[in-house]
Amino acid sequence: MPLASPLPPAGRHFRPPLHRRRRLSLIWGAVALVILTSITFAVVRWVPGPWVESPVVPAVGTPDSAAAIPEDLANSIDRILGDAGDYRVGVALSGVDGGETRTFGDNSPFAAASTAKLITAAAYYHLVETGEATLDEKLGDYDAGFQVEAMINTSSNDSWLLLMDAIGYPRLIEYAASIGIVYDPQENTLTPGEMAVFLKKLYAGELLNREDTEQMLGYMRNTNDEVLIPAATRPDITVHHKYGQLDGSLHDAALLTFREATYALVIYTESADSSDEAERTELIHELTETAVDALFPPAPPGP
């Protein structure tokens, strides 16, 4: 609201009396102070950068706290892998809020099986966000949104083929490279470490906008097969994951959240065939239980 004052006479520069000038000076000084304070407060509160708030539980902490991998846990994983059977095993573990990705066992490329469907999903969402595709367009008998959900939540291979065809292999390779992953859909190989990095970036909101991240993570919960990593966690731990099972490959790639800490845990196993699948399932359970006990100790019972 403007300050009330008499209109100046026509043709003259108006200058109020001294006592009114002093009062006006005080008023304008107070107004300026309020404006300056508001601007300062807004600048302090606004922090530029990508969306990093988790869509489920905020992933907070520092590399020296929640993100650190305890050496006792690293030693336990090494011991478990040393006792494993005669098959390939690769493990990657990393806190999503900082710190390095630790790998154990074999970190060379594995046949990624269906875990690579996550990369295809992210690549398609990316095209939607850049205006090159929509979730409403028809792919096969249904729309693209349906196919993305079916590919992740029920691991539909038909949906995967339709989405890869819609993206195109060259663009899928290019997208993977843009997020730091070497991936060729014709070979379909990934290292456990690459998949862990992908999961970290997805959860941190570095790949997609908030809405698409939430939707993709939602499809990674309560899937049609929860017998690997999810089966070895506790009810108070939230699991987002994608399993892979093909010929001799038995994998799971998961995000585990407890309270304010989230970790990516990737376990790839590969054998000549599926005859030792039960043994490898037990191995995945043992590795998961060991990681959960070390990273997410339950709160002590109250008095």
C-alpha cells in the first residue's frame, strides 16, 4: 500500500517537511530491511541442482556414516564368496548418498538377463521427458506405460522387445553411455558394479524427474518373483529390485532402505546350467542377510 501524502502543486518538485522526511526515511528503511531479509532467507533456502530427495525415504547421511561399507562386512562377504561353489559370483554394494561402490568376487561382465530391463525402462522414460515419446502411444496390444510396468513388475520379455524396438538399439547404447554404463542390448552384459551405479543414480533422482522415478521404483516393489534378495530381508526394510533368471544366470539387483539409509546391493551368479540354482539361491540369501545385519541393525527394544 503506498504511503498517503498530499499531491504536490503542479509544476513544482514536492519535498515534505523535515519531520515527515525523517518519518518517511525510517519507514522506507524498515521496508528495505524486510525486503533484504526476505531475499537473504530465500537465497539461503534455495539450493540449485538435481532432485536428490528419495521418493520413499530421504537418503541422508555422509560418506563416513550411512554410505560407508564396514570392513567387517567386506571381510564377511569375501569369506562367503570364498566358500561358494564352482560358479561365478559378483557382488556390488554401495550407499546411495555417497561413498565408493565396493565390488567383491567377479566384477567382469555377466550375462545381465532381465536386470538390464531397468536400463531400457529408464531410457524410455528419458525419451518421454525429452518429448520424443509418450507413455500413451500404442506398443503392441497396449500402450507404452503398460509395457513399461509389465517389463519391470512381471519381467515380460514381450514388453522388453517392444520397448527396445521403440527406443532403437543405437539410442539405447547412447543412453547407457550417457549415464556411465557400457551396454550393448545385443550382447546384454553388465558388471555388478555398473548395475549398482545405475541403481544409485536412479534412486537419487539423477536419471529421471521425480514423477517418473517414483513410478519406476513403484514397479520394482512387490514383483512377481520375490524369492531372492527380498526373501532374505526384514519386514521393516523397503526393497526395490529387479531379478534376472536365464539359463545359468541367477541375479538380483536391489535397493534396500531402512530409516534414513539406502544401499544398492547387486548379486550376479552364473553357472553352466540351472542344476545348482537352489545352492545359488541360498548363497544370495546368505549374502543379503549378512549385509542387512551389518548395515541396518534393528533398534534395541525399548524399556
